[in-house]
Amino acid sequence: MYTTGMCITMFILLALAGCEKQTVESRITGKEVVLNDQQIRNLSSKKIFFGHQSVGDNIVQGIRDVMESDSRLRMNLISSADPEAVPGSAFVEAHIGVNRNPGSKTEAFNQVIDKGFGKQGGIALYKYCYIDFGSGTDVEQVFSNYRKGITELHQKYPSLTVVHSTVPLTSDQPSKTIKDQIKDVLRKLAGRDANVKRNEFNRMLKDAYGSKEPIFDLAEIESTHPDGSRSFFSRGTQKVYTLAPEFTTDGGHLNELGRRRLAERLLFLLANL
């Protein structure tokens, strides 16, 4: 039986942690993205390297889903940390670095490119994972290291196209029971600082490269509900975007709907480079 004090506390916690779904609109829509024949030809002629970890695995599976449903799309999808050794056009993907250490991913990505792929002049991208950012992350340092690595690649390989990626987000998902909701609220209040850090990095990335170089805005896609509104919470006057619960089952990784949505939009971006 809940006392008056417990009910008041629960109400305050739920009010503080409620994830908002309001009329903040996104450029992303809920419509399926279908490549036209020219885009299919463009995509099939490219050599691409994608460095990632587990959310990237979700996206790669989403690419397989798209290929299975569209008989026109026949990319050579290969798992290898040696993309320079893969002949011809291909989408090459591999795990890079260590989770919770974004610097290791920057270093690993540059090492892969330096082995020969950079000189081949293809398309390369890598992404950090949501788990690389916590409440104590020094975002300015992470971004400074990221930018240094990208600058080095630009200087060494002017024919290489680098695609930047925003950082994945995590979700605030409501539980069914009041008891579980209280537990969730306490967890969310402790964990929301990590999404603040992810949003901060994403703003830095877009401010630095948005008008000059291609960006795969993974975070915007993840945070956009099927109706075009955004999943977010407010921190002061700032909106902090979160992973829309429709796209996940565990609050961080992508379900079938989420992985396909990310994959479709990544392929669309790559096809138009």
C-alpha cells in the first residue's frame, strides 16, 4: 500500500523524467526510402568502408534486410578490417576500437585507412557508440581528437570521401507497473546526463562539418517518431534528443524497424555522393 508521501514522490519523479513527444519536427519522415534505379547504380559502383560496433551491427543487418526486399540492390557486403584488399566495388564493414574508449575507435579507423584504402579514394565512415559517452565524458576532448584524426586523413588522402556520423542515443522507455516505473525514473535521472553529452558532441560535429562535408545524422533519424515529431527531454532551455522507443527493445540497440530505417537513410546518403 502506497503512503501519501510515496505517491507524491512518485508523481514528482515521473514528472521530472517524462520523455516528451511534442511538435518539434524533423526533416526525417516515416515514409520508406526507396532508391531509384540511378541511385542503385551509383551505390553499386562505390567502395565503402564502415567502422563500428554493436549499433553498427544493427545497421548492417538493416542493409541486409533492404537488400533482401529489393532485388535491384546487389551490393558486395563484406566483413573485413582490410578494405584495401577487397577487389572492386563493395560495402566493407568491421568492428573497430573498444567500447567506452572513443579514442581507440578514432585510432583504429585511421589505421585501417592508412593500410591502403585511403589511397584508393573510396568512401569511409565510422561512428562512436552510445556507450562511449557517460556523465563524466569530456566531450570537447573527444571531439578535438575526432577532428584531429579526420584532418590527418584529409591531408594524406585528398581523394578519400569521409562521411561523418552523429552519435547514437538511448531511449526513455516507460515500464508497465508503478514499481518498475519508479525504478526506471531513478535510472533515467542518473543516465540522462549521458544523452546530454551525446547531444553536445552531435552539435559540435554538425557545427564543424554540416555545411562542408557529408553527415549521416544517425541521431536525428533515431529520435524522430514515425509521425515526424521528436523524442526528447528538456534540460533548462535546451532540448536533449533521445532514441524513439518505437525503434528499440532494450533502450539502446535497434529493433527491426529501427535498423531498417537507419539502413535506408544511410544507403540513400551514400548513393547520392
